[in-house]
Amino acid sequence: MSAMPEIEAVRRQLIELLEAKGAHLPFEAAVADFPTEAINRPIPDLPAYTPWHLLDHIRYAQRDILEYIRDREYLAPTWPDNYWPPLEATAAREVFDETIASFQRDRAALRAIVAD
């Protein structure tokens, strides 16, 4: 027996949101060929943060959602301390790339949950 059409429509919409289809720049396009020299450069109009800080925050927030869904005994981390890397922290290219890969793995896990 297949799911009701309404449920399938909601699943499709959620998956489109996860994949940033529509009005937003897809994640892969935003990080493609990101210049290494800019990873730790302060962001104009947001000088306390770097592109890596923002990327790691997004990764962590998504992981938080995923763990909340997976673990019935989940306890939320402290906000905002556990949702951001330290302001003085920097990332080498390898760390930046692993942050991207971790975000993509968790997004795929969320997509699989939505699709099931």
C-alpha cells in the first residue's frame, strides 16, 4: 500500500528544501571551488565570522536536527556555545572539505528519513 498523495507531496517538498531547489542557491554551488585563501577571511558586514565558521555552524545545526530525530533520549547542546566553532578557530583546507562532506552525509541521512 502506498502512502497517501498528501504525504507524498509533503515528502517531495521537504526533499526539495533539503536539496535547496527553488529560490535558494544549492549547497554544492555555494561551496564549489571555494578559494582556500578565503576560508578563514572575515565576512564583510559580519566580521566576527569566516566562511568556515558559518559552514560549520550550518553543519552542526543540521546534525543537531538529525540526532534529535534519531535519538529518543537526545539532549540539546547549549545554545549558542555548542553551535559555533570558537571565534579564534581556523580551518585548513582539509577541515573545510571535511565540514562540507559531513554536511552532505547528514543531509543524505535526513533525505532518507523523509523519503521513508
